[in-house]
Amino acid sequence: MKEIKAVVQPFRLAKIREAVRKIPDFPGMTICKVEGSGYHPGKPSAPGIKGELADYSAKVRLEIISPDDKVDALLAMLHEICHTGQPGDGVVWVSPVEDFIRLRMPRDAGT
């Protein structure tokens, strides 16, 4: 299993939800409102604490625990929906998952 995390523009969320609803046995996802700032060479930084705090933009973070065989399709879907080629499109990364337990299930029932 893998964990897919993506930080993307909030206005892309509706299209992502529409796309994942079409995926058979989609494992589900968690959504968090976040703020962030990326590396933008040549962009001047505003002086002072107000400038520093205003330099962040609203994003959403998606977290998906996925079977290995669905990861490539999910990454392709996220790229297709979220990529514009502009700064601020976001980032996606994948990490291994050692164990996964659904709390509603008995421990010996598996995932």
C-alpha cells in the first residue's frame, strides 16, 4: 500500500471528487485546508512580519491510502486535473505504508 499526498489549488477539488467517484473501489481520501508557499525564483519577498504572513496562499491537501495497483492511475488523474503549468499548481508525493487498519473492523479481519 502507498500513501498519496497532494497539495493543490482549492478550486480543483470539485473535479477531483467527480473523478474519484468514477474509480471502482476507490479507497477514500481525507481533505485538509492548508496554506503554503513554494519556491519561486525572482519573486521579491515582502519585508516585515505582515509581508511574511501574507505570502501564503490557500490550498487543500488530499491524503489517500491506496493499494499499489491504483497508485499510477490516481497520480495520472491528479496530474491531469491539477496541472496548468503555472506556479502554485501544487505538489504530489507517494510514501510507502507499513500497515493499515480500518478501526471499524476487528483487528484480525485484515484491511
